[in-house]
Amino acid sequence: PLPPNDREYVKQRWHYEAINLPSAVAAVHGIDLSASPAPIVAVVDTGIVADHPDLANHLVPGFDMIGDAAQAGDGGGADANPDDASTAPGSSFHGTHVAGTVAAEAYNGIGGIGVAPIARIMPVRVLGIAGSGSLYDILQGIRFAAGLPTDSGAAPARRADVINLSLGAEGLACEATLQTLFNEVRARGSVVVAAAGNESTASQLAPVGFPANCETVFSVAATDARNQRAPYSNV
């Protein structure tokens, strides 16, 4: 039940209450889920700090899809290690931040908690130094997470139930070839959630960017503590 004993939860409380998380948790509290596999959420992002104490117990194997070794910053190209090269200059830890929002461990007395602490994180690294990345690597990461064929031949043991894309490109339309991929992902049974984008201002609204502008993708905008649109959020 909420609130937990995690000391940083107080900083998260307002936006978890804004999405009615406490009542959602209460609705499933006490239900025996032991017969069901834990849901897997693929975080397609900068990778993850694999030994983070709030995440270490919540990981399933992922992949590093960055083909350019210089961009990757971890001494190599695509491989099975999605660690975000935490010692390299320019690491943003964005993927670790997102993974914590999704499934950080609850009731361990440290940090915050995830929206779904029962979930498992599949880290898929597609963004490298300073958050740089290519559309090709991102699309390959999405294919991997959904269990679709990839050019490298990499495949997960089990596809992700949810694919989270806290990334985007302003002004990029969801062309037919891109839409076909998301249709294939949805047909496989994976749900894609993407950020609407952060290009708006208080006085000028920006349209939803790619990939949140594709059909079948859940587009998520941002609100503030007053439950109004955050000034930077696309709509």
C-alpha cells in the first residue's frame, strides 16, 4: 500500500496522486499474482546503471543497439551489454531515470518507487553520449523489444509487454514505413508508450512529435503540480 517507506517518495507523491496511483495500487492489493509472469517493460533509451540498488532486482536481459562505437562511448558497437557507460563523459543517466519511474523497487527504504514495482525492466540502449542517437538504432531497439527480427539477429527471451519511448524527434511525420513497424509491434501484443515532446513554450504550442504521432502509440504529455499542461509539453 502507499505511501511506502522509501525516503524520496515524498518528492514523487504529487504526480503519482495526479494519475490516481494510490487507488490503483489499492485495487490490486492482496491479489495473488504468483501464477502470472511479471510484466516486462522495455525502456528504449540510454541504457541503465545495472547495479543501481533500486533496479538491480528488477532487470531482464536487454541489448545495446548503438552501432557507432564513438557515439556509444562504451568502447564498442552493438552488443548484449546495455549498461550506459556510466564512467564515460556525457552520460545522461536518462534511461536509468526512466527505468526508476517505471519499476524502482518499493519498500526498501531508499530512493523513490516506480509506478509498477512488480514489473521487470528490459533495458534497450539506443542513445549514446549526450543522448545522441540514430533513427536506425532506435527502430532496431523497438524491433528487439517486440521480439521482431533485427538486423543483428539479437532477440529477447520474451518480448516486452510495454515498450517505453521517452524520446522523440520534432517535425518528423509518421511515414508509412514507420507506421508499418508500429502496426507489427502492436500485432505482436506489445503496447508502445511515447513522450509527446518538450518543444512547447508557455505562449506557443508545438505538435506531438515522432514516434508519439504514430497510430497505435500512446502519446503522453506532461502536467504540472496544478494539473495543468506543463509549459514545455507538446500537445
